Amino acid sequence: MTEPRIKFENVCKRYGPLTVLDGLNMEVAAGELVTIIGPSGSGKTTVLRVLMTLETIEEGLITIDGEPFNKMRSREGGLVPASTAHLRRIRARIGMVFQNFNLFPHMTALGNCIEAPIHSLGLSKAEAVGRAEELLDMVGLSDKRDHYPSQLSGGQQQRVAIARALAMRPEILLFDEPTSALDPEMVDEVLQVIRQLATEHSYTMLLVTHQMGFAREVSGRVCFFDGGKFLEEGPPREFFASPRHERTRQFLNKVLAAH
Amino acid sequence: MNWDWQFTFEVVLPRLLPVVPVTIQATVLSFLLAVVLGLFLMLLRISRFKLIAVPAGELIELIRGTPLLVQLFFLFFLLPEVGITLPPLTTGILGIGIYNAALCAEVYRAGIQAVPAGQWEAAKALNLGAYRTWRDIIIPQSLPPIVPALGNYLIGIFKETPLLSFLAVGELMHASKLIGSEYYRFTEAVTLAGLFFLVMSLVAAVLVRMVETRVSRSILR
């Protein structure tokens, strides 16, 4: 059996007395799209943030294709804390899209998409521009390449942010509530892009969202996160039709009633 | 009080004009020292290592918390005690430079902390190295609040240079004091020195405003 692309083993994350990840276990296969849902403030986002190495973890092991991530193998074969170089090598395989876009406000849409490919991947400017133009075209924004983020709508900014993440050619894509900061009429244009990524490409994707309809439609698997771990998971149809856990049922009732 | 135009034009102006460059030199060099040294102080101050960050913070507080004139005297009279004898102008530039470096360090820190955490995270997620993150992402965004503040410090430093007269540096204030005590007439010399400062401050303020608009236009569109 092949190693899962992403594997969390007994991962713990604490902020002082607050335990955000409490012995979390998860496996994601290559090419799978997993949606993480759960109550606000429960720490779903932290799952993505530790994977992007924006947060450190206190305990446990995260591996990518079997390779330890937060730790690395020492010459003797034991596990030691990962070096910066090791982290950068693994980070290069992961791209992240943030709730608040986090575009660089002093760069154009194109500038945002070529900065890291040039300075992190070492592409030539011409190459990076070519790749960025393709991606901006894919997200439907080729006419906005010279616009600054402040001149774009929220939906357009988030689509630029997706293009920016894709420009690094990651294998794994993390979406942290990509539509939560958007006006309702802009949600669809962003979901449309994510849908396209899910159906036409082979990225491994982790999506934290409150868009239940979208989760049901595109995910291969839905995980319900609460109290620092996954309480329940399953294929979307089963998951939404007959949740087994009481907490899941309460959550779904509340969220679906609100719609 | 009577104003003597002949005295003004024949004695005061010919003696004040040649020392204007000393004032300007002291201002510019002190400012450059403050801007560069301030950057180092700020980097020490935000260091991850408490052993560096805490003493740097204390040093900044010490410098900000004592009068510039006291510091100037301190350097002027105490450096020779430890075997370092510098010309008065150099001592003065050093004193004003260090004092303002502490102020600049705080300006830099405020400017950098005003950059949202999400920008650091985006840079990290895009795997940019520390150098690129600072150079391309953080510094350009922290400049708009920093530049106007630095401009104000430039003008502030300029107005602090008369303190150098206490170290017998031959700048504007010192020259006008000398004229005053030589002729027992202070009115013209002190007034003219004040006018010089006013005119140069106003010119500097206009220049600073121009740089400000340029920076904010080129960075935040």
C-alpha cells in the first residue's frame, strides 16, 4: 500500500492552557479533496496552518508521502526537529489560499503571481510571467493583470490569490474558508474556480468551509472537526444524509437551518 | 530696542552666512547616522533572543528618557576620560545621531508592526526566504508611515543643532552668541539666526512633503 500524501499522527497543538488540536489523526490520499467542517472557533483552520508550518505543534508527527514534516530524519535514523532548509523543501509542495486573501497590496495581480516563482523557484521573469498569465486567464482575470488588489473586488482578489498559490506548482492545496470574507454575490465565482481545480486537476486539496452545499458537491470526503479532533468523517452523501454522531447532527441542523 | 540695519548687513550677515554649511552638515550627518543606527537598534530590539532584545529595549529607553543636552555633555566630557578625543563637531553629530537613532528605532518598529500578520504568512506560504520577505513584502509596506515620521525627525534634528553651541561647535547659534558678546548687541544676531532656522525649516518641510507624496504614490496605489 502506498503512503498517504498527508498523514497526521496524534498531533497536539496548544496555546497556553487551550488545546486546539488534541491528538489529531488524519490521512489524505494523493488527489483526494477533503472538506473540513465544524463550529467556528473550533480550530479547523489550525489544521491547515500547522500543515503550512505557520504554526508549530507540541506533539505528534506530520508526514508528506511518508516523509516527516515537522521533524526530519537525522543521520542516525532518529527524528530531530526540522531545519529551515527541510521545512522550505516540504513547504514548496504546499500552497495555501487564505480567508482574507493576503495579497501583497503594493504589487499588481501579475506581480503577486510572479514574486515567489522568481525568487523562490528561481524561474526567469519571462517564464514566471508566462505561467502567471496562463493562471490569471484560468481564473478569468487576464484583463486585470495590471490592477492592484485595492482595485479588485473581493472575489477577484481571492481568484488572484488562488492563481498566486498555483503559480508555485504545489501538489497540495489548502483553502482556509476561501469564501467567508466575500460578499454573497461573489462566492460563486470563487467556488467555480475551486470546482474547476477539483475536477480538471489532480491536486490534493484540503478545504475548510461553511459552504455545505459546495462541500457536498465537490468533496471526496467530509470531516467534522470539534474539540480538537475529527469526530466523524465519510463520503459527503452519507455524511450529510445520516450523520452518526450527536454533535455532528446538532451542527448540521444549525447550519442547514440557517440557509 | 532698536534695530541697526548697518550692523546687520556689515557685521552679522557676513559672519553668520559662512557657518550655515556647518549647521547643514551637522543636520545631514546626524540624520544619516540616526537613520542607519536606528535600523540596527530596531533589529536588535525585535530579536527573537531575549538576551539581545531586552538590553536593546532598555538602551532605547535610556536614550529616549534623558535630555539630549545631558547626553551631549556626557559624550563631550566623558569620552576624553576613556582616551577618546574627538573634535566637537564629531562629538555633536554622534550625540544627536544616537539620540535620534533611538527615536527612529521606535518609528521603524511601529511601521513594521503595522504590516498585517497575514503578509508574513502569505510570504511564508509562498516559500519566500527571509531576505526576500523583508525586501519585497515587509519593508515596502512599512515605508508609508515611516517616511513622514523620518521627515519630521530631520526637521527636529535641524532644530536641535543649536545645542552644539554648548560644545563650542561653530554653528549658527554659536556664531550669533559670539557676535552678541563681542558687540554687546544680541538683537540682530539672534533674530537672524532664528530667521535662518525658520526659512530652512520651511524649505525642508516642503521637501519632506514632496518625498512623502512620492513614496505613498509609488507604494500604495
